[in-house]
Amino acid sequence: MVFNDPLQAINPAGMGSAEVSRREFIRLAGLGGSLVVALSVIPGRVSALAPKNDRSAALNTYVEIASDGQITILAPNPEVGQGVKTSLPMIVAEELDANWNDVVIENAPIDAERFGRQFAGGSTAIPMRWDELRTMGAIARHVLLQAAGQQLNVPIEQLSTQYSIITHAPSGRSVSYGDVAQQAAKLALPKPENVPLKTPDQYRLLGKRITGFDNHAIVTGQPLFGIDTVVPDMLYATYVKCPQIGGKAVSANLEELKKRPGVRHAFIMDGTVDIAYFNPGGVDMYSGVAIVADSTWQALDARQYLKVEWDTSKASTDSWSALVEQANAIADAAGAVEVEHKGNVVKALNSSSTRRRSQYTYGYISHAQMEPQNCVAAWNSNGTIEVWAPTQTPQSAVASLAQVLGIEENKITLHQIRAGGGFGRRLDNDYVREAALISREVNAPVKLQWTREDDMSYDCFRPGGFYALEAGLDSKGKLLAWDNHSIAVSADGKKPNSSAGHWKTDFPGQMLKHFRHTQTLLISKTPTGPLRAPVSNTYAFAEQSFLHELSDAVGRDHVEFLVDALGEPKWIDKGNIRSLNTTRAIEVIRAVAKRAGWGKKMPQDRALGLAFYFSHAGHIAEIADVSVDTSKKVTVHKMWVVADIGPIVNLSGAENQCEGSVIDGIGVMMSQSITMTNGRIDQQNFHQYPLLRVNKRPEIDVHFVKSDYTPTGIGEPALPPVAPAICNAIYTINGERIREMPLSNLGYSI
């Protein structure tokens, strides 16, 4: 059975206007035992879809039920470890009342007309697809009930479904979904608005812990990832770029390289411009030398003998120490550009009973996903290309390939392959374009494999930056005014690079009468891009640490201070799920305080630290139980995470994301830093960029507030509160206010 709605992700209400005649739904003879139903891409129409072996490319298919009872559900969004290959099909299966053991999940083809936007990022998969996929499952269930009613000769109202079985309770008879598949295929589809959806109390599958569909294959080492992809007659490539970012290859010892064992080709490739996804400077794929061999190891071996003359006249000359020096020189004044201003901040600050000012610094960091960039591309002599890519943005990959190769998009076939992490790095597709150009040059299928050093040197980094914050409080310790001077990097001097700066919607600015955000831009050519909870992952550290400074300055309990700062319970932009709801915020703060025993007496050199943050539509509060010894060694004993993200789809996946966010957040705040000298990245591998080891993982308690709001994602919003919660605990222990990440720069270790 196949269902779809290509417009639902953009306009959830669009399905409700379907008006069709019965004639448009009739038949599917010769189905080979499968029921196949779909919603057309034509607005306002519902129509029958051809069976799987004759499926129209113009239709967006989701689910197929075979006569043997197997249910195939397509997962439309890329899987990069966030669990959507399991959670999205679960939504369909719930409304379908399917037996999860009967479900087989396949990656959907890349097709914007059939599936709408297909990407992984912004914690958007669940909210974007929620109504769409529920409706698909409900319509499927309805036509199956109709078919069973006809087969059993009973009213549909007397039938019920459970675990892929349709039962007529009065007679005790039942049929399986597979039994009625062919008959259901001949029936008209109902209007979507006439098909009721389940209420949360009726869920049998959602909210349960369901293991990831690929988990068994992953732990048994089966080939699932881009790095595992093999196609016939494939060659293997490495691509060497200038250590000074943006340098251009002028010449190289190519003939010498071609004599190395297994080497088939060696050549210089020019970079591409004007298709940049992240970097406003325009350079998106750098010039370099491609080495193509019979194996990855032969290509990497030849790379050791490569000698290149680089033109660095237009390359980056960035230095992190220089950026810090520039920022320190201007931090005390207001920013060059006023981004937002309400009330009279200067007057309110001058009249405050208590006034504090602090500067917070955060460095560049790498995405550091476990699987380095890779892609398999097979150029065909007829001017078409087939690509296997572990990308977060497959549709953008196709569009950029069309541009760089000079061919139509319909000549590109891209298979979405599971990625070994992404965290935002695989939103850009530079490695995909490199593989395609190399394949076209050698006229053969090629797997391009980056090394870890490539991955770290040519990342689209989370940018470093600075926040100079000032606030005023009245005589009762209530927050009156907030002034934020954000100092951000910029490639063009006109706007901050991706993930640099400040969100306009951040708390506490929305709560205050007097709020100002000014900004100064520092020129930088180092490429940057979104990284897990972009902007929030830096501003939360500054904002929530500074709020703790303020509550400490006036001697108030931090829980009560945060609740008071949130003000009266209200939804800032009612109906907009991506706006702050102070009722939900206060609930998660109080809930995490209760779970952690906030206010209890702690052992010497040990304390609790609290932070709340709203990002990516998730209301999250966290408390860290931390100790610090005299050598500044930090131990995070336990983290409590309380989240309100609406109904939980897969409890196992949601817990996994929160736990991963905590672990990721601790590693970043403690020891991860990317610096550059004269345009060259100083860190090259994990010995210089340490990840958190498993023996440093704290106990993590995750709790989800029961909520009937539209569900939102959880891949990102649990990360921002981690650093300030821990840093606030450190201050409580030793009185040192942490205003810089990573903490290793201040002599701390873990």
C-alpha cells in the first residue's frame, strides 16, 4: 500500500480540500497481491497509484502492504544518527495500527515533487512530517476496514484493528491486512478530513522504546554507511587541498605520482565558486590535486609523495589570536550596528540598583563526526551521473551537482545513504561535488574518501565569537534591562557568517521592556556553518551563565530568579510552536529542580548548577552535579534533563538524543577548540581535538513532560543548557566564573 502527500510538509491544511469522483479512485487490477494507494501531487486531488512494479515517478509513495502481510514504509528524510529512519515510519504505523514486527523500512527516493523537502537539520523532521504521516496511516487503515467490511459482509462500524489484524468482535472472525489488500485497492479513498486520527490515549506504539531499525546491522558491522558503499569497477580517490585555506594548486609532481603502485590518475582540479552553501565569501570547493588508484590505501600512500606548488595570494590569513585581540579592544563599547532596541537601555541601566557587565568568549569547533566525508559517484558517457551520498541535504546536492557539472537535474540520480554523524557538516555537499568532478574526469565510478585530517582542516566550522553582556536589576533583584554586544565573524563584512551572532527571539530579551542587541563584525575567511543547535550552542553558555551571575549578585535562589525573569505564564506568539511558552519553560525548570533535589546540602567541593534554554522549539532545563578538586579537575557526576517537546514518538530515540547532547556538550565545553594560524588550521586529529571518553560519561537522567502540543525535535535543544549548568556549578564550588570555552584554556581538565 502506498500513500503520500507532497504538499503536507509545507501546508498541512492543503490535504483537506480534496474533492474527487469515485471514478478517479477505481481499480488497480493485476496488483500482484499488493494494495497501493496515494495522494496526488496535484493540489486538491486524490488519485490511485500504480502498483510498485509500475509506479509513477510523479507520485509520492510512503507505504506498501503486500498480500503476505509485509508492510513497507518509506522513510523520507536522511538518517544521520538522529533516528528518523525509525521514528517517521512509526508515526505511519501507529495510525495504521500495524504490527511493528511486520514493518520493513526503506529509504525514500530523492524527489521533491513526491516527498516535499527531504533534509536532516534543525530538529524539524518530526514537526514537519507529523500531520502528513499520521494522515497517511489513518487513510490506509480506513480503506482496509472498508475492504474487510465487504469481505466479511458486516458494517465497518463493527470492525476494529490491532497489530495488522481486522476483527469483527460479534462473530469472532478476523482477517489480516494482507488478506484484504487486493480488495482494498479497488476502493475510493476518503477525504483526509473525514478520517479521524488517534488521540494520545489510543497510542499503542508511539511513546514506547523502539530499537532503531538499523541497529542490528550496525552492531554486526553490516555495510550501511557511505564509507561502506561499493559499486562495480569502482576506483578510489583522495583529494589534496592547500593547508592554507583557499590556496590554489599551480603545479604538482603528477607524473611521479602516476608511477606509484596502483595509481591510475593524478591531476589538478580547480575549485568552484558561487555555489556556496555556508560561506558568504563564495569559495565552496577548493582547488587541489586528485589521486585516483585501485584502492584507498594506494591513493593515500601516493599522497605521501605529493609535492604541490600553491598560490596563496588569495588564501585566508586568519589567526584566532588576532580575532581575540580585535574583540577585546572593542567589547566595552556598543556594537557598530544596532540589530534590535526597545525601551531605553542606557537609562534603565543607569537607574539600576545592581549592575553587572561581563564578556564571554567561545572558540571555533569542528563537527568531528565519526565518519569522515566520502561519496561514490559514477559518471556515465551519456552525460548522466549516479551518486551514493551520506548527505543531510540530498536535494541541495542534486541542485549543486547540476550547476557544477552543467547538466539537468533529471540526469542525476542520488541515493541517500546512512551517514555516520553529521551535526550540520553534511548540510554542505562539497565532498559530493568533488567526487562527481573526479568521476567525470576519469570516466569511471569513484569513491572519494577524506582523511580525518581533511575533515578537520576543511570543515565548515562552528564559528568562534564573543558576547559582551550588561544587565541591570532593581532593588528587589528583579531583572530590568539587558544589553548584548555580539562580536561575530563575517566573510563579507556585511552580515555575520552562518551560526555567528545572536537569535532575536532569545530569552530574556522577549520578557523585558529595555533590551538592546548591537553587533560588530570581524572579517574572516575561515569557512563556517551550522553545528548542532547553531547560535544557541554559544549564546546559551553566555546568557545562562550571566543570568547566574545576576542571581548571585542579588543573593537570590537561581530557580526562583529564572522563574521570575520569565514573568507571567504566556505563549509569546500563540500558535507558533517555535516561540517561547513561559508556562512550559517554568514547568521544566521546576520539574528538573525537584528531580535533582535542588537546595539539598552537597558535599564539600561539589555543587548543583542549573540552566534553562529554549531552542528549536524545545523547552529544556538541566541540572549538573559537579565536583572540582584543587588541581581543577572537573567531574560531572550526574546530569538531569527535563524536556517539553510535545508527544514522544520513540522514547528510546528521544532519550538517546538527550544523552548524546549531554555527552557532546561536555566534550565541547571542556576541551574542544579549533584555532588557526595564517589561514591554516592548527588541529589535525583527535590527539589535538579530544572527544569525551566513555569513562567520563556522567549518569544521565532524562524526563519528558507530558504535553499535548505539536511534537518538536530533540536532536539539538538539549545541548545548549549543558555548558552553563556545569559552569554555574563550578562557580558555586570555587568562586571562579567561567567566561570562556573550552575550559581547558583556563587550566581545567576532566
